[in-house]
Amino acid sequence: MSNDANHHRQLIYAKGEMSDLIRSLDDQATPLGPMSTWPAELLNALNLMLDSGFPMFIWWGPELLQFYNDAYRVILGSGSNSKHPDLLGGPGEDHWQEIWPNIWPLINKVLTTGESVYLEDQLLPIYRDGKLDEVYWTFSYNPIRNANGKPEGILVVCTETTRLNRSQRENAEQREFLLNMSDQLRLFSDPEAMETRALDIIAGHLNADRFGFAKTLIKGEFFLIERDHHRNGVKPLKGAFPAKQFGTDIFETLLSGQIVMYEDVRNEARLSEQHRRSFTELRIEAIINIPLFKNGKLSAVFFAHYEQPHHFTIEEQVRIKQVAGLAWDAVLTARAEQELRLSELRYRTLFESIDEAFMVIEFSFADDGTAENYRFLVTNPAFEKQTGLKDVVGKTILEIMPDIEPTWIRTYGKVATTGEALRFEEYNEGTGGWYDVYAVAVGKDTNQVVVVFHDITQRKMEEQRKNDFLSMTSHELKTPLTAVTGYLHILKKRVTSDDPKVPDMFERTIKQIGRMTGIINGFLNIAQLEAGQLRIDRTDFDIVELVKQAVQEAVATVSSHHFSFEPTGPIYVSADLEKIDQVIENLISNAVKYSPTDSRIKLTCWSDGSTVKISVIDEGQGIDKADQDLIFGRFYRAVDDQLTSASGFGIGLYICKEIIDCHGGQIGVDSEPGKGSTFWFTLPVAG
Ligand code: ADP
């Protein structure tokens, strides 16, 4: 070691690589000459700098000779192309040409004005290890003054903020990418075209060989790939792939929201040999699967395949997840919108083309809460056709029909307030027509009602004509029949014949005519029922007595069956005697019709004090459960025509039910096929 070096050692005190290097600088290495001649300000600044762990350097003198400490040397990099160590002691401009135009004005300012400069996060790209690096800096240029206060050099305290900036920049880039992608996808309304476009866009952002969205089928048994994006030369994948083939519990893991990824399939300990083969056969060496959820449900899996092992950094995973999630959301939204458009179209078509009139009305209410008026919000073409009313939308019903029957407003108003749907048939004087109406409230508390209706005036008129005809013919038929019966009774008494069969033949003829009268009465009843005119003439009578007489009558006229009835004490009801008699006779004659010859038919009459129950129990063919409710309907016959030749129109039980209903009673049947039937009805006991 030279004397100089020893001498220098006394001028520079700090430890470290840069201190050593500066101490050992040759006397000729800088225009400053031997260190012993260096100005005290410079030496002071050098000592301060070299003692600091914070990156610092000095520019000194008119040449701006540069000295720096260990921390700064790290920033310069250490490759063979590094500015270090040539930079040490050399003129700044020679070494910093790439940024000189940017920094020279700052340096000049400090040297001429003596004001320091402080800047944050400045991008100053420098050559580092042979390549231009985007380096961000936060730094302060501070003047080093001589005894007269004039700046002779600059102490620079600086730190590199590149890392911080890079992640911020990447975040910003990702945000911009995502925004850009949603902007582009927004232009698509067809979800499939959108999915394809989304994959194209992602391709510019993702370094994978193949990727796309897979759907899960049959509760995760299969992954379905309908389309993928693949690099040139990479085989496309399409079809359904059994999930189990690619790992155990892969679907369950995805379902739990976790990413499934293998960075190096061939060396993946979690995969069995067979699973590994499934991947490598498809040339997949690395894979990432990201579950995508919608409304808490697994909706798709984003997959990316790599033909080489691939390390997924956390940042990359997050990025893929964000991009895939956003794209898939857009696709789902497009799908939902398409679905909505389609269903709107379907409804619109239906709405425009059905011949049911349709309207949406909105109510206004009086202070006491009663519906006062309603305004038309929507109507369809059939509305105009059926009502003859034009351009009603926006107007109120009272503007259009000032004297509409108040029941209409009240009825619809009730639907609006109670929310209960209504179906009814009603005559409207304003339009002179009958309507079949269905009214239902729109949601809750909207005061709006949807009404669907159609004109049934035609049908009503036909029904009326048919009823008129039915009751007229029945009436016309009854008169001659009554006469015939009368004459037959007289003839029976007057005719004397040796033939012993003659009285029996009279008896049978009278009975058949009686049946005919019964049938005609039935038709008359129906006509009355249809016209809503079934009249009940109530008297108080003993129903036990009535049943007793009916049984006696049956015993006298029907020899094919055995009747039994054990009368109890009297039970009084307030009812239409003739009609109740008709019900009992009907049930007895059905029991006879639908049970075999020689079987027993038993009647019972039983009361709990408030109601009385009359039952007719037969040993006949019985009735299927499915038929039991239906047989009380109009013209319904459960008869298997093969099984029985019993004649009838299927109106007997219908009339019985109407009669019992009018009395506030109930009628029904308990039966099992093959085991007979018990027909019963109840009536309130007279109070
Ligand atoms: P009809 O006897 O004229 O067909 P009803 O209205 O009296 O009409 O009866 C309706 C249907 O109910 C009958 O066709 C028959 O299938 C069934 N039914 C009525 N009574 C009985 C019964 N006692 N046993 C079995 N089936 C019966």
C-alpha cells in the first residue's frame, strides 16, 4: 500500500466497498488530483455519504465528477455491463447520456441558484445491465457549498421506487384491461358471439396455449367444453370430459370455491399416474381451473392449459380470476338479457295475437278505501275487438262509460286491495255483452290489476236457447204423459180379460211411464238449474217417515232386490219434501241399477241432533276412487258400458247434489270397487 493510500485512509473513514474503492483511487483518476488536495467541503460530503446506508451520490465541480456509496452501487446493478465501477470519479454527462437532457436543467438550477430540488416517483429510464430499464426515482438534489456559500457540487439522496410503481402500474393496466374488455363486450347482445369475443380479448392478456369456459354437467360428473381459444398449432378441445378422469374430488374442490391448478403435471404428487396420463395425452403440462359462481352457484369453470410447465404467481392467479370472472359475468348477463328479450317477444306475440281481451288497469280509491275509478294502462288488439272501445289507454273508465254498473269497479277494486284473483261471468250493460273474466292483481301494493276476458255473449245466448228448448219440450211432453197415465189407470180398472197377465202388463206400462216422467222431470230440473231457478219450497216434515215410504214403494215395485230399513223415531227437517223424495228415489234406483239381482239394499237414517244423515248401501259394483267426485257432475257416467247395460243420462246425481246444496247439506259416496257403495246425504235438522 502506498503512502498516498495511507494518507487517504485518514481522510475517508467509513467502512465498505465504495469507501475502499474511493480510498484507493489513483491520484490521476480524477481531475481533482491527489485526495489530500481535495476541498474540505467535498471530503466532508464524501464522509457523510459513505457513512450513510441510504443511497446517495455526489456530483462535484464543473465536470460533475461522480462519487457514490454502497447503497447506490446496488441500484446500478452488478453485471458486466453495469455503469459501476467506470462511473466512479468520472464526469456525470459521459455516463448518464440517456437521462442527461432530463436532469441537466435540475443540476444547473441547483448549482446556479443554490436551491435544492426534491422530486417523487420520477420516471428516469437508465441503462442497467446493458438494457434500458424503466426506473422510477424519488430524489433530492442538495447543494454542497464552499466557504463563500457558493454551490460547488451536489449531494443526491435518492431511492428507487420502481417496484412500487410497477405493481401500481400493473394494477392500473389490469383495471384498464378489464374496463376495456367490458366496453368491448357491451357491444355484443348474442351471448355466444360475446363468449368467443371475450376469449379473443383474453388471449391478448393471458399466456396460455388453450383456454375457455367449461360448464359442469350432471352434478359435476362431466365438464363440457363448447368452445375454446387455442394458440396456432395447439389442438382445440371440444366435448364432455368425465371430471373423475382428471383428479379425485376435482369438482368438489371447485365447488368449494378453490382454484385447482397443477404447475407441472408430470411431477405432480397429488395426481395419480392415471390422472397424469389423462393430462399428458392432451399435451397439458400445466393447468389452472378457476370456479366461477353466480348467485352462490357454480356456473362455469375457466380453464387454461399450458403445453409446458408453468408457474402461476399469486398476481397471475388473481389476474386470471378477475378477467375470467368479468368475462363470464358479461356472458351470463347477455344470456339473461337474451332470455328476457325472447320471453318478452313471446309474451308480446301472445298478447297481440290472442283473442282474449287483455287490459292492465290502475285504481284510485275514495277516502274510505273503496275503489272509485280505474285508469287503463295497457290494452291489446283483442280488447278493442271485444269491447268496441277505442283509444282507452290513459283514460279512466268513468270518462269512457260514465254509467258503468258500479259492480265492475267494486269487483276489480277488490282484486286490487285483497290481491285475490277472481274468475267470473258477468253481463255488461254498457257493451251489451256477457264476459268470462279473469282478474289478478299485479304484484303487491301496486293498485294495478290485470284483466283477461272474452266475450261469451254468443255462448250465453246459445245456452239460453238450449235451456228454453229443454224446458219447453219437457213441459210439452209432461202433459200428454200425465193424460196417458190417467187413462191407463182407468183402463186398468175397466178392462176385464181372461188373460191373467193383463193386470201385470198394465202395472208395468204404468211403471215405465213413471220412469219416463222421472226422466222428463230431470230435464226440467236441469233447465231450471241452468237458469238459476231451482225453487225450494220448504216445509217441516219427518224424514224418517219419508224414507220409510220410499222403501215401501221400492219393495212394492222392485222384486229383483231385497230392501231393508229400520225406522227410528221421527227426525224433522225443514226442506222441500218433493225434491228430497226425488233424491232418495234416485239413490235407490241407482242402487238397483248398479248392483246385481238378489243383492241387498239397506237404508239408514241417523242423526246427531243437528244434522241427519241418510245412507243407501248397496252390494253392487262400487265406484273407482277417481270417479267418486266426478259422478256428481253433469252428464258424467262412470259406467263401463261393457259391464252394465244400465241406462241413464248421468244427470241424476248432478241434480241430487244441486238439491242437497240448496238445502245447505252435503252429499257423497263411500265406495270400493267390487265391494258396493254407500251413497249418503245430510240435511240440517229443523231447529
Ligand atoms: P245415470 O245413473 O243416469 O248414469 P247418475 O248421475 O245417477 O246417472 O250416476 C252417475 C254415474 O254414477 C253412473 O253412471 C254410475 O256410473 C255411477 N253410479 C251411481 N250410483 C251408483 C251405484 N250405486 N253403484 C255404482 N255406481 C253408481
